[in-house]
Amino acid sequence: MEHEQTIPEQRKEGENGPESGTSVPRRRAGRTTLLIAGAAVLGVLAGTVTGYAVQYQRQPTALPPLAQQQMAGPKPAAMNDATSRRSINANRWHKADEDLAKKLVDLPGGVQDSFSGPVSTDTFSAEYFLEPSEAVGSLIRQTKRLATARWSENDRNFVEINLLQFRDRGGADDFYTEIVQYMPEKDHAGNTGKDLPGAPSDFGHMWIDSKAHQEPGYHPLRQGRAVVRRGDIVMSIEYTNNRGEVDEKALVELAKRQMERL
């Protein structure tokens, strides 16, 4: 007995049958993509959890120290014959202040009462201004560094060089302009002075007192002064003679040497 034909008969023309595609389940197009994405997310989460678990078991790693937390500097020293203002007040200067002090001219050989180095703002104000309390606050806000060189020659000539580095050129220009304005007054030089050789006319000037300042029992003092602004630094040189005479050539030569260092 023959097996029944398993191949379905062809549909006769015009015979109604099921619509095309309805006999086979329709494939879900996004299912595989979603499965892959879900597996990837689970893999990332598993890796993150494992990383936290491993890190939790480790000892914390110390952070590297910040650079220059404590800059090396001299310790205050007890007073003796070799003590200087810098060693006594070591903690009042920052090590970076030495950069400006290095721009000072070298002290001449054989001079007396010499000093060369950075100075604090309050010390400078006390020695420079007639009313230090009125000026020190402004100077602290405007300046970054100050340095001084001081010496005497043959008990007749007394030299003081001050370098003031301001926070910007505007502060340096204001300080320079103020000096130029008050120097012609009779309590100072008493004349308008003249341009300093080697410096632009708007950035350098010099004066020699019109007359000596004399008080009973004291030598007559006459002073020459040169002031220069270069960038954010103001250079002020005071050359005082206690016999009433100032060597203008010596003042100009000293100013040129200091300008070269700047």
C-alpha cells in the first residue's frame, strides 16, 4: 500500500488560501540586538563592581607632596659681630626675594657700614618716608620685592640704592612720577633737575640739591639723586656728601652701573 502523498497539492487557480507569510511566525527583528546590548551592559557593571572590590582591599596611595611646601632658608641667628639684619630677621624674607637683590651693583671694596640684600616693606618704609604709617599699607599692596645696597666712603660720601619691584608697570610709573613731582620743592632738591644720561627722558631723571642743608653742630649735607623706571622696577640712588659738595660724575657713573644690572 502506497503511502499517502505528503506533498500538498497545488492550489487550483482561483482557490482561496491563507495570505502569504501568515503560515510562518514573523521574526522579531530587534531581539538579537537587545540581547547583545544587555550582555554588554552586564559586562561593564560586573567589571566596575570587581574593580571597586579590588580597590577596596588595597591600602590608599599617598599623594605626592606639593612642590616647595617649605623653601629652604636661613634660621634666625643670635646677635654677634657677624650678625646681619638678614640673619636676625630670616623669616621675614622669602627665598625668591634674592632674585631682586642680585640685581644690585656690587659693593665697592674698602667701604664702611655696608649692607646689600632684600629688605622688608615696613623696614624700608620706616627709613624712606617721613610718615611711614601713611605709606606702608599702600606699598605692601603695590610692591612685590624690595632690595637695598648701602655704604659710606671716607666718612664723607654716603650712598644708598633702593630697588622696588611693583606688581605691575602702573604702580612703578606712579611711584616714579610722584618722585619727579615733589623733588623740585624747596624741602627736597629745590630745582627741576635734568635728564639722566643713558636713560630715556621719560624714564630717568637726576637732581642735585640747590643748596646744602645745614644745622648747628652738624656738617653741611648736600644730596644728589637719580631715579629710573625700567619695566615694573624703580631704581632710586641717593648720593649724600657731608661737606656740601656732590660729585655729579660719580652719581652718573653709579647710576649707569646700576642700570646695566637691571
